[in-house]
Amino acid sequence: MKKEIYQKVIAEKKKAELKAAKEFIEKLVEYKKKCKQHKTYVKGVKDAIAYNEEDRIYSSYNFSQTVTGRLSCSTYVCGPKMKKGVSFHTLPRPTEDNVNIRRLMKADGGKAFVAADFSQAELRVLAQCCKDKNLIKAFTSGQDLHSFTASLVFGKKVEDVTKAERQIAKSVSFLIVYGGGPNKLAQQINKPVSYCKGIFKAYQDSFPNVFKWINLIHKSVKENGHAVSLFGRRRNLPNVNSPIKRFQFRALRQGLNFVIQSSASDLMLHSITRLCKDLKKEGIEYDLLATVHDSVELQCETKDVDRCVEIMRESLTSTADLKSYYGLDFVVPFEVDIEVGPSFGDGLEVDFDSAGSPLNTRELIAHVQNN
């Protein structure tokens, strides 16, 4: 009955009225989002600093609160309504209206904030798992993954791919990782479902082993009731045997995502351990500050920036030791994008030469000291 009433109300509205209502709702949602950000981060940081009686905030990292094994981050709480900080994992990125809350997180005096972000970690894990030759080629050839994907999907040369086509290819790649399909893509790009089905078919033709591997994972989850990551981490999925179809489908999506996301998470945890050992071996003083999804944040003495970023790139991208630990021989290279700056929200990208040495060290140090 309610649905019929809503449909009648909408049918009676003029197009201009519906457009105005849509704009109002979008602005209201954006306003609500920014109010929450202000309360959580601006006021939250201010209150935490007042409580701590020092210009420092704290976060808690949890090893056992996610099914994938990924580190989760929460506000450090030392008593009822006594918050000593905020969660790093939900810190918003800079917005188009130049709001940059991440700038609140500054490095200590005389030190630089260094952030290393794994490039397309989950898609690289997908390539490692399915061994699709075109997906592996995209990563080993040094081409932009999403442009390369779009060129195959739309049957164009890479240089002829448009921004819109690249974005569609990117959306499809991540939807596959998270178990989405044509219907979800149609919502994201505002295109008919029939058009999106054609896109998925073209993707399947271009990367056949991706879908063969997905079918193998689904079959394994159905037969065993659980999924296993590359590193042996396991997630039980009893709902795969539920008589209710939507519970079955959800379990299959969760199983697929678990294998990819959990493997990417453990890969990063190994990388952090490796990084800490290598920095200590080189005698570089550092503070490991945070992890945010697929990135690692630390601070080091400004004078050590040159060597620190070089070690970070080498340590975080290496996978050689995983063969002796797990028998994993990675055929897909891993890459990190590294930024250096005076704060978490004001980093300058590090340029490396072919040997892995930073090219713009002077510029990086000047950026830290002059901001």
C-alpha cells in the first residue's frame, strides 16, 4: 500500500519539482556527512587533546575484530566518555572544497611524515590467484591497469581510451573483487542493465581465467563450507548451505572477497614486519604511526628521508621471502606509491629512478621544512 502511495505522489510531481527534490536530498546527505566528520575529527581531536593535556592523539589497533585478518583501527578509549583520539581508518580524504582534515595529523618537530600506499593490492592478488595472462600482462608491462582493461573491453588502443571508459573498467574490476555484477554497475554509472551486461561479457572474454577462478572458489565454498586465503587463513561460511537463496549468494560473495582481501591484508602485515627489520638494521630511527587499509604511515628524522623511502619501497614490494614461508611464488609485482610531507594530509609524491633511488629528495625535504 505504501509503495502505491509513493508511486502516486511521484507521478503527480512535475519533472522540475523532482529534480529540485533530488538536489535538496543530495545536499542534505552531504551536509549530514560533513556534520559527522566535524564532530568526529575536528571536535573529537580537540576534545582528545584537551583530555590528554598534550598535542597528541591515540588509536587502538585490533588484530581479531575482522574476519579477513585485516587490522582494524578504533578510537582509543580509557574510560566512559574518555576518548584519547580517533580512528585513522575512517579519516576522509581531501574534498573538492579543500577541506583536508588529515592535515591535523602532523609529524613531530624535525621529522617527516611518510606514507606508503600499496597500488591496486587486491587486484594484484586477484591476478596472482587466477593467473590470467592478460591481467598479469597488465601489471608486468607497466601500463595503467584500468586503461589497459578498458582497451580490451571496448576494443580500442590504450591511447584512445576515454576517461569515462577507464572509469567503467575500473568499476568492473572492483565489482568483481567484491562480488558485484551488472545491476550494481548500472547503479554506479547510470546506464541500462543490458548495457552493463555487455560490459561484463566483454570483460569475461578479455580475462577468462578470472571467471574460471571465481567458479572454482564458489565450488570450493559450496563443498567445504569455508574459504581459505593464499596464506592459509580460513573463514567458515555455513550459510552457503542455507535453504534461503540470498544467504547462499551472500556466502559465495563473502568467500570470494575473503580470499582476495585476506591475502592482501596478510601480504601487507608481512611487509610491515619486513620493513621494521630493515629500518632497524640500517639504524634509521622511526615511529610506526598507523596503517590505513592498504597503506603504512610512519615518521622519521627529516635528514633520513632519502634512505627511509628507499628502504620502504624495497621492503614493502619484496615477496621473495614468502616462498620459504608459504611456498608462494608471486608472478605479479607489487608496487607502492610513497609520499613525504609535514602531515598526513600534505604529502608530496616521491619519484624513483629505475634502480629504486629517490630523485627528488631536496624537494621533499624542502616541502617538509617549509610547510
